[in-house]
Amino acid sequence: MRYVARNCSIKTMMQGAYRVRAEQIVGGPPSMDTAQYDMDAKAEKPSNADELHVMVMNMLVDRMQFKFHREKQEMLIYALTIDHGGPKLTRHEAGNAHDTWIDFSEKKLLHRTMTATSVPLDYFTFQLGHLMDLPVVDLTGVKGFYDFTLSYTRDLPLGFPEGGKINGEDPDTSGPDIFQAVKQQLGLELKAQRGPVEVFAIDHAEKPSEN
């Protein structure tokens, strides 16, 4: 299994490796946001997605003489919790080996589908965090790996004019938004609230060494 990144900043690589949003990485030199690098990491033995992420974390620490500490900061979040009727998730079959993966498709403009295979909810919340305007924190307590499909309608872009057209047609905003879809299709709930979020505070970082 490989982990490939092209023209990415160190902070972007950290977001992928540690599964956090940009605002959860604080401190460090400005070059962590601006300098661009390529990374092609290959596991020496068969590894699952979690094991590969740990290898990438160790590589960043080794190449950058990276030192950091984790702390909790209170901020506005979307809490992922279990809805009243309970979760509607299909556990991934243990005998069906598959890497953790979420595929995004959009057969019709604004209408998106997420197809999850062998996905734990902490990885799902990481992906949701890229779609939302706030960090998403998994408070379900649900463990294990699941297969599911989530179909929802994206919001119109900010500033989209009233009566505006998309490809000459009225935009189709029918269907559930992501909050409704998570509740109806997965038996979970996204709720805005204040809560503690894990933050990576950079104490020391150097220019990464090359191969």
C-alpha cells in the first residue's frame, strides 16, 4: 500500500496523516503552509490504512525533526451522535478484506453520494470535516468498520444569485441536505455545539530532509 501526495504543504500532509483540519494544527514556521513537496511513501509489508498513517506520521517526525504536543481546545464543532432510533449501519464482513475507503460521486450537479467501504466512524467524521464549515467530532461511541451509502444535496455556492441558472437550468435543490441525510440514512445526528477538540501544537520543525 502507498501514500502519495503531490505539491502539498507539510501542514496539508499532516492533515491527511493525523486526520485533522487545518485549524487543529497550530504553531510551526510559516513554511509549513507555503513550501510545496511531493511524497511517495510505500509500506515495506502488507499494511492497512491505519498502519500506513502511522508510518507517515513517523516519517514526518523523522524528516522534519518534528516535535509537537497534543492539547484540547474548546471550539465550535459539529458533534456526531446516535439518533433516537439507533444507527443504521452495516458492519463490514470480517472475511472480506478491503482498505478503508470513501468514494465520492455526483451524477447530477449538487447531488452527491458517498460510498463507504470498511470505514470506522472516526474516519467518516474526518471526511465530513472537509465538507463542513466546522470540525466534526465523533461522539457516538460506535466501534468497528462499516459499509454504507450517504446521498445528499449540496448547498448552492455562497453568493449564488436568486433566480440564477446552472448550465441554463434552474438548480435542483431537492433532496435531503447533509444533516437530514445523516439522520435519515445512517441513524446518526450532526449537531452544532461547543466542545473540546484535539489540537496539534508544533513545538519544533525543520525543513524536511530528502531521500
